[in-house]
Amino acid sequence: MAHHNGPRKKTRYKFKKELRRRGLPPVTSVIQKFEIGEKVHIVCNSSIQKGMPHHRFHGKTGTVVGQRGRAWMLEVSDGNSEKIVIARPQHLKAQR
């Protein structure tokens, strides 16, 4: 058998969208700005593959640490360690 361990392995239902949410997201999700220290939720948008964080972090909340190009650097706790996740704004939502 072939080796099937890509970055989107086991995400068939995790990245699935609702019927009326399919297609590209609005432009406002692309031009979001965040402040350093702000809390954001990582919600992967499956219609945009660029800048998508690993599916392990889908649904997690992180703190904005900085910006790298168009993407944002987040600090997320993963078990006992803190990880830096780089994600584009299409995959982030500000915490209310």
C-alpha cells in the first residue's frame, strides 16, 4: 500500500463546511487586523489552503505574538508545551 500521511490526513469531517457556508469567504476575513496579546480562535477554512495551520490546532485558542508577512504568529498550548503556529487571517477569528 502507498504511504498516506499528508498534512490533511483524517480531516474529512473536521474541515467540512455547512451547505450555505461553502465557497470562498468574504474579503473582510482576509483584511483582519489583530493586536499583539489578543486571543484568537483557530478555525481552518478548507476553501483556502495557503497559510492553513495543522489540523491538530483546529478549534484551539491562541494568543497573537507577532506578524510574519500576511500571516500571524500565535502561541498555542499543546499538552504541556507552548507552540508557535503561523496562520493566515482567513483561518482566524477574534475571541469575543
